[in-house]
Amino acid sequence: MRLIESVPNFSEGRRLDVVERIVEEAKKIEGVWILDYSSDPDHNRSVITITGEPEAVEAALFNMTLKAKELIDLNNHSGEHPRMGATDVIPLVPVMNVTKEECIALSKKLGKRIGEELRIPVYLYEDSASTPERVSLSNIRKGEFENFASKIASD
């Protein structure tokens, strides 16, 4: 068995019905286990921890991102936590019989699919970063969602 873990963060922590609908997308994928999820209304953010075979986790993450895109409008969002998108981060962590390099390759594959199929801009960070200035997540988040359009135009 090969296992990875992912802890996607979604920019919704107040409307728990929305969070439940995002979690439901992971429940639909065979071979994905939801280990935990929690919401913080002050930060207006939810964190969901899932694990499973890499391909199953990838499918769940794509579906969760699609559902977040449908249900979360950052134009009507406020919270204490800096954010860039409805799906804010999707870290991938090797757990068993998977290498860090395989997780990096999967992050790039998933990011490409999200970008192409969902038409959502994707920034890869830390070990998956495509440039040195994108390694730090705080650098990517500078200007947050409100300045994202100008950031894309110049980046």
C-alpha cells in the first residue's frame, strides 16, 4: 500500500454547511480516509486532513477544489488569515511507500489539472516551487486575494 496525506485549507470557516459539502467530495472517493477537519470562524478557514493512495487523494482534492470554487466567493469573504483562493493551499505529504519527489510530481500534476480544467491560477510553493521567490508561501500571499489580478498580470 502507498499512502500520502493532504491537509487542504479552504477559505470558509463560518458556513459549516459549505464545509460539509466540500468534505462530502472526499467521502465520495474510494480509498480516501478523512482523518479530521476543523473550522475557525475568526480566520474564516477550514482545514481538512485526508489520506489514501496518491491517485485517490488526487481525485478527492480535485473534486474538493471544484466544490470550493462553486461555493466560496472571495469577493464576499473576510477573515484574519491571509488567503489567495477558495482552496488556499494543498500540501501533499508522503506517509508510506511514497517519496517526497513523488509528492512533488503529484502536486505539479494536480496544479496543472486545476489550472487547465477549473481555470484557477495555481502557485506551487516550498519544494514544488517553480522559482526561488515562490518557495515561501508568505511571499506568494503578499497582497492577498484583493491584489491577485495585478499580481498575475506582472508575474
